[in-house]
Amino acid sequence: MILLNNHLKKLTLASMFASITIVLSFISIPLPFSPVPITGQTLALMLSGSLLEPITAFLSMIIYLALGAIGIPVFAGFHGGIGILFGPTGGYLLAMPIASFVTSMLLKSKKISFLRLIISNIIGGIVIVYVLGVLQLTIVAQLNLKKAVLLGALPYMPGDFIKVLLSSYLALKLMPILKKTHKS
């Protein structure tokens, strides 16, 4: 019974963070010079990676992607469908489970500090997402790497660093609350 409760809690947390990702994906600001909009999705993946165990964090983003892939309009701009995952912005989306997992792994069994959260979120929430996102943007939009970085990474860095700071701060504040729910 205890094992079942533990699995149900993890599934509930994964579903909650998938829902948070959906809500934050609706914050979408298109840029006239790029096919990649500014969204709140990376904030959600940073939070899931910062607050959940690695597999649960990974699962939360898989749930999000699965909902979008089957056509539910949960991606930026109220879009859905598997075609989005193969389009110019698909690499950013497909990076989300990996990024969330890596962020969580970097925090696992280590003393959590604001600085450790910032570093983990930069590696997971920015580096991994940008690398995979820019690679797919390069291929799908048939851009050279320099142009893809200029269109798909550089303009977003200031906002993403703000998201790193915000998610790290929120994670520090929410960790004690989540630890209480894990014990009960």
C-alpha cells in the first residue's frame, strides 16, 4: 500500500507539473524575426527539474508532450499535433524531458543552495534546450548554425536568465512544502 501511495504521489506531481507547463505555454509572445516565440514553458521545466525527482520530472514533460502530440492545443500559441514536434520549434520541445531530468539529477543528493539551483537550471533549462532546439531549427528551417543561433537562442537569453533566477527562487521557497507532502 505504501508503494502504491508513493507511485500515486509521483504521478500526481508529474501531472501537476505537466499542467503548470500547459498554463505557462499559453504565455506566448511571437517575435517577428523568428519562428520561436517567447514562452513560459522553460520556466515550468526548470521548476519541475528543481522540485521533482529525476524520473518524475522527466515524466511531467513527457505527459505534456504526449498531450500536445495527440492534438490537444497545449503548445505555445494554443497549437497541438505531432507536426509541431517535427517543425522548427520541435527541438526545444523535445529537449524538455531531457532538460528537466538533467536539472533534477544535478540537484539529486546534494545540498541545495540558490547557486546550485541557478547552475542546474542554466545547464538543464538553457544549455540543453538551446542545443537541441537550435539543432532542429538549423535542420528544419535550413539555416546555417550562426543564423539559427541568432534567431533561436540569442534573443531569448536575457529572458531565460530571468526565468533561471525566478525558478531557483521559487524552488527554494517551495521545497519545504513539497517535502512535507512527501512525508505524509
